[in-house]
Amino acid sequence: MAVADQIHERLDAAFSPRELRVVDESEKHRGHAGYREGGESHFQVTIAAEAFKGMSRIARHRAIHEALGKELVTSIHALGISVSD
Amino acid sequence: MTDARTQIDETVKANDVVLYMKGTKMMPQCGFSSRVAGVLNYMGVDFLDVNVLADDAIRQGIKDYSDWPTIPQLYVKGEFVGGCDIITEMTLSGELDQLLQENGVAYDKDAAEKIREANA
């Protein structure tokens, strides 16, 4: 499964978001640090879910890291996150 | 505590504002580190930059210290504030101004306003 699909699946399962977009932006970083052949290194996540209500910015990001799992988070080079409740 | 952890703990407590980043504030080596260092520089914040690329133990140690998987990481008065996305959001919302003010850290208010105007 593509990494973007894995991210999508895990976040969908964890937060039942009303909006969720996962974009693989790896190609934008071709030639820069962290780029690797085949891509799947840079992702941008936009997520909106009730589950984030009342959580601080850091807590929201931590919850997302948690849902994705340590292995996935450390295997990709960059993960941009935009969260709303 | 491991050596890296002790070293990090001492650094973030001895300096009001510390940015763990890839590269230095004068020569960042990653777009995300560059963005945060750029904001702090522009806002005239006096901060210590720690280049994690210069020390593998610190590079891993800072992730363990904050339980946060990415770099850059900003610390104010020993407290972890966030990474690139969070600092960007806090800059645009004015929360970063508030945090600096509360902690008695000098910064250029006009410069902060200019960033917000440019990104409105």
C-alpha cells in the first residue's frame, strides 16, 4: 500500500475526521535534503475532526503521531500537519 | 539521564529561547528549520541555535527529550513549544507574541505584524 494511503487509513480510523487530505509532496523536494528516489518522503496532512476539540496544538500533533505509529513517522522525512476541530 | 539528555536539559534551561535545527541560524540546511529560524531572526528574537547535524547524539536525544519525532524544535524557558507547523500557526495567530511576552523575551512587535500582514 502506498504510504499516503496508509496515513489516510490510520488517521481515518483513529479520528473519524469530517475532512482528511493526505498529499504526497515528495516530488516538490526532488534534489533537496531528504528526497529519495521513488518519493514517499514528504507528506502534507490536512485534517478536521471533532476529536481534536479542547486539545492544545502540541496534543493534537502528538495524537496524530501516535495514530500513525512510530515506525511510519520515523520512516518518512517530513510530515506537515494542519489540524482543526 | 544519558549524557545527551543532561546536555539538552541544561541547554534549554540556561537559555531563554533555543532552537534545535538542521544547520545554523545563519545557514539553515532544511526548509522547515529555515522557516522557524527565519521568523525568529525577523522578529529580532535573541535565540541559541543548536545544529543537530553536528552531533548524532543530540539529533536523536532531542527527539527523545520532547517525545517529538521531528526537527526543528523550539524551546522557550525550558518548555517545548512546537515544531515548524505549530510555530508558523502561532506566529500568524499572535500566540507566539503572547508567549514571548509572558516569558519576558524581547521581540520586535512591528516585525511580527508585518509577517501577519504579508500572510493575511
